[in-house]
Amino acid sequence: MILIAECIVLCIIFTLIILPAQYKDPMVMIMSYPPNVIKRVEQLPQYAGCIKERKKKHISKKIFGVFFFAVLLAIVAYFSGCREFADTFFHVFMLFFVVNIYDMLVLDWGIFCHSKKLRIQGTEDMDKDYKDYLFHAKGAAKGTVVGIIVAILSGIIILLAI
């Protein structure tokens, strides 16, 4: 029961972190946009050089995020009663997986694909590209792999801490 409550809380927190920032400035999340949209943005004069700059930061943020969430979710798992690698791995993976699937179904497919407010200026005509459900599903598959890595690291943290 605690796992379900934690999943709900994490989905709410994730939404509150992602959506307001993206609605304020869609360029904040440009590296998570479909490839054709990114290509168009690269060609727009008002965004010249912006993509290369954000790619470097994006990779750094992803690497930092893996370690940050491994520690954070190991702590959550610990306070949820996990004391062994397997329990921690399962708990953390489920938390990560649920948020990942929620992100795909609700935030990506439900909101991103249909919200005109998340269109980057100069790409408003690219409705088909924004509604690339397969792109978002592939992103969720990659997220699942990242979730496995985070869960393994969290399990190792619990092993070393106890």
C-alpha cells in the first residue's frame, strides 16, 4: 500500500516540476521534443546555436539525475522498509517505472501531443510531429532502462549502507 501512495506522490511531484516550467518556456525541454521539431528549431534564426548549447547541458543533467535519483530513491526505499538489494531494486524500479509510464501516457500522449501552448514558436504547423506517439513510447522504453540502472544503484547504496 505504501508503494502505491509513493507512486502517486512522485507522479504529482514530477508533474509539478515538469509542466509549469514547460508551459512557461517550451524551450526548457527542447531536448525531449521529437527530432523533426528539434531540426526545425535549429533552422529558426531566433534559436540559432541554442540546441548545441542545450545538448551538452542535457547530457550532464541526465547523468547527474541518475545518481541523484539513485540516492533519493534509495532513501525512500529504506524508509519504506527495504533492507536488501532485491527489495530495494524492486521498490525503486516500480517507483521509477510508474512515473515513467505516467509521463508517457498522461504528460506526453495526453498533454504534450495535444497542447498548443507547448508548441515552440515557428513550429506551430508541425502537429503531426508533435503527435508522434511512437517517439514518446521509445522515450519511455529508454526511461525503463534508466530505471533499471537507478534501481541497481539504489540497491547497491542500501547494501553498502547497511
